[in-house]
Amino acid sequence: MIYYVEDDNNIRDLVVYTLNQSGFETLGFRNADEFYATSKKQSPDLVLLDIMLPGDDGLSILKVLKANKKTATIPVIMVTARGTEYDKVIGLDLGADDYIAKPFGMMELVARVRAMLRRTSLNSPSEVLKEGELVVDRQKHIVTVDNKNITLTLKEFELLYLLMANRGAVLTREHILESIWDYSYDGGTRTVDVHITMLRQKLGEYGSLIETVRGVGYRFGGL
């Protein structure tokens, strides 16, 4: 889930629409209060912050996120009309992970978001992921359902871990292929569909948590 805080309705709506169409579940907020209220219920996987906002500005929101242990590791991209070196340095010094200045192209923004999510998923410190009685232990390379071991191939294991690590986010077939298979692999995205089918079968009732997003890819929905 991506949260975008922007008080300009036209820009916010365009960015939210573009990211959703690109396979990233995204919500937009006009101000800090709206953002804080929703964040308390569900933490995002990535935050896009405009600096110039009514009330608490983007830098203030960034400070709050980085000061809280629960949200300190959430990646943040500053999105602003300010293009000065000073504003960029201040944002990065406060803990922002990236910076993009308006006006920007939608495809450039999508590329930045995709790269950021890929980088954070690969560097995820969590070695054990859980969803109900489904447990994936990355270090031990073990998957269990109801305390029973599930035998997966290496690619199936990596695929399951990738989906669960990005819980709630829609991953395109191309993104999955790029993350798990190398660039030289010429089997095409069809191999992703085949591995998803096998993975669902092996996970039994938990296989239904791997949702198909038609025309885009897959998402681990959660219970």
C-alpha cells in the first residue's frame, strides 16, 4: 500500500490513478491529519510526501515517521515543487529515501516507486513471515502450514516470500520475473503463472490468499 500526501487535488488524483493503474494500491490524502488517521489503522509500504502542505508540512510528517519505531523503516519519497539544493538536502538528512521535483513525468515516478519497493523488499530484515498458521522462515528455508512442513522448490519458496514480504501490494509478472529469475531468462511471464498455480496447490487453503489481479499480476491478500 502506498500513501500520497498532496493538497493539490488534480496532482493527487492523477498520481493515485497512475500508480493504481500500474499495479500499486495507492491512497491519497490532502493533509497530515488525514494521513495520520489512516496510518494508525494500516501502515503503508511506501509514503510519497509533498513538502508544501497546509498545517503540518511534508518535512514535519517525515520527522514524525522517523521518530516512531513502528514507522521509522517505511521508505519515503519527497515529492515537491521546490527544486533547491537546500530543500533536497534537508529532506534527505531527515531520513527521506528519495526525492523527485515537480513537474515530473508519471512514468518517472512509477519507475522510482518500483525501484524503491524492490530495494526495500530485498533488504527486508524480517526472516520469518507469518499469516495465520502459514509460516515462512527465510533463514531456515522452511515453510509450514498448521505446523506441517510444506515442500517447495527454490523458486516457489522465493516467490512465496516475495509475495508475503510485499503483502497487500500488487506485483506485476514482469516484476516477479525480474526479482526471482535473472534478466537472461527467456521463459517469459508464463512461467510465473505456472509457479503460482503450483504454489497455490501446495499451500492448500492458504493458496487462496495469493490473489490474481487481472491484466496486472498477483497480490498476497492476507486473512
